[in-house]
Amino acid sequence: MVVDEFGGTDGIVTLEDLVEEIVGDIRDEHDVEPGAVQAGSGLSGAVVLNAGLTIEDFAEETGIVLPDGDYETVAGYVLARLGRVAEVGDEVALDGAVLRVVVVEGRRLTEVEAVPPPSGA
């Protein structure tokens, strides 16, 4: 049980919460799979995606391959390239494609827009 400063109940910490703090996110059958949030309506082929996607899943969804590095997710890649906390509207260029930050919750990057390179590139 988590108690606030007034002695009231503020929540419950589960064993899964504790383990996730140590080893990272644990996915099970009750979790929603991160994936495409919405396809863009323009001709550019842009798509808005969950920034928690692994770089491998991102490549499958968009066809844009992100280089390996000290990160596992699209959010990690963007933060590594920016070198700072992301803000809405920040962009990262990659071989003609652009990753644009769409949603940031607190310091957490949650959605990015992937704009693929023009078809002639």
C-alpha cells in the first residue's frame, strides 16, 4: 500500500511494478501491443507511431531502418540523436526520412511521426 502525506491510501504497488523498475517493461497478455497509432492522410505516407516500439518493429511498420546503438526503442533513438529531452516538433533526419516528435508526456516521448523519403529517393 502507498500512503500519501495525509495518511490516505494513494495506491498499491504490485510485484510486477517492482520488477519492472529493476529490469524494465514486462509484457504479458493483458498489455496493449505498441504499434501504429494512425496513418497520415496525405500523399507523403507519414504515419504516427508509438515511440515505445522497438527499432526492429519500427522497421517492419515503416520500412525505415534505424541504426543499432545504446537504445532499444524509437524514443531511445530520437533522444540519442537529440542529446536532450525531446519537445513536440523536434525532428531527426535519417537518410531522407524524418522522425518528428508528436506527443511528449512529462519527459517521456510517447508518439512520433515517421515521414518516409520521397519515392524517388
